[in-house]
Amino acid sequence: MTKMKKVVVIGGTGLIGSKAVKLLQDAGHEAVTASSRNGINAYTGEGLAEVLAGADAVIDVSNMMSFDKAIITDFFGKSSRNLTIAERAAGVRHHVVLSIVNADHLAANPYMAGKIAQEEAVAASGQAYTIVRATQFHEFIETLVGTYSADGAVKVPDIDFQPIAADEVAAALVEAALGEPKAGSVDLAGPERGPFESFIGTYLDAKGDTRPVNADAAVDYFGAPVVTGSLVPGGDYIKGAVTIAEWLRA
């Protein structure tokens, strides 16, 4: 039987964090939900020493949305530095952070630039770590539809897409946190790879939305120029099992 561990989930009230907390609790571990809502703030450092006392691992799924590159890189970089410094002081064994597949090739997107700053801060910290880079979640497709909708149609980048269910992302983070640090990154992607427009079309069909979906090579990804493989793993990766059709039915 696996020894019970204390795992602190930074951003534990969000989509992925709340799922990770439940998985840990269901497995008999002590999962601590850490967020600014309960006085724990990685960006300011508030509450970190107290919550990390006795912790074996940290899962960082903290998040913020901004289109200002300076703001978002400062948030992710400073939060990660504060966290890893506090973890080392508390004797935490393992820092696990969620990032995005190929973020380092999409730096023109402010959010991706923030994730790069986060990865760099963690890698330079001296704390034992694992970076889990996931592709876009199934749950993010609705946002993508809204972003690329105009004039009664949906026009998307002409690239490949390989979305994954949020449940599987949370499970991968938990597995990483309970395992040994990788001192590097692992990629995580869904079971199906295909044209971006095909996934958007499947989603719209399931919602009864009859708008046409078109791919256009001139369309970028939230400000970042893209090529066919920009959003999908280019090498080895952990493959999820939930297809978009199964996710839509659920």
C-alpha cells in the first residue's frame, strides 16, 4: 500500500486543481487545497510556510489570464520562485507544475510566454521538479470556438490538434507528484490527433451548431504564428484515453 502523503495543490479550487485534490483524497492522501481564497498566495508568498510544513509534494496549477506579457510573465515567474524557495525551506520533496506542450515555441502568445517564465523559474530553482506539459483541454474547445467565430462562421488555424480531457490531466499530475522527480518535462496529449477544424466541427455538431468551420493558414493562435505541429507533441508523450466523442457524451 502506498504510504499516505501530504500534497499541497496550489490553485486547488480551479478546474484541474479541484480534480487533483479529489483524486488524492480518494486514494487516501492528505490533499491541501491552497488558493488566495483561503489565504495562501504564491505570488505574494502569503501563507506558504504554514501550508507547506510537512508536505511531501506540491502540484502547482495556479493560473491567471492576461494579454499583457509583462504582467503574466511576472505572475508565473515570481509565483514559482516564491513557491520553490518556500518548498526547499520546508523540505518538500517534489514540485510538479502544469505547463503547455510546445509553449517554448509559441512565445509570441503572452500566456505561453508566461508559462515559459514559469518553467524557467522552476528549472533554475534547485528544487526537485517535474513539468507536465499538456495539450489543450477538451474543456477549452468552447473558448476556442468563441475566439475564432466571426461573420456566421468559425475560421481556425490550419494546424493539428490533439486535445485531452481535464480528468486525465489531473490524474497525470497526481501520478507525477506521487512519483520521483524527473528534473525535466513530460508531454501529455489526448488519444486522437487530427486537423484543428475537425475537432471544432465535432464539437459544434454535438451542440447543434450548424456554422461552417474553415481552416486558414494565415490565422494565428492567440497572437502566435503557428505551423502544423505547433500544438501537438513532437516526440514521446503520455497518451490519454478519452476521445472527444466520449467526453461530449459524458
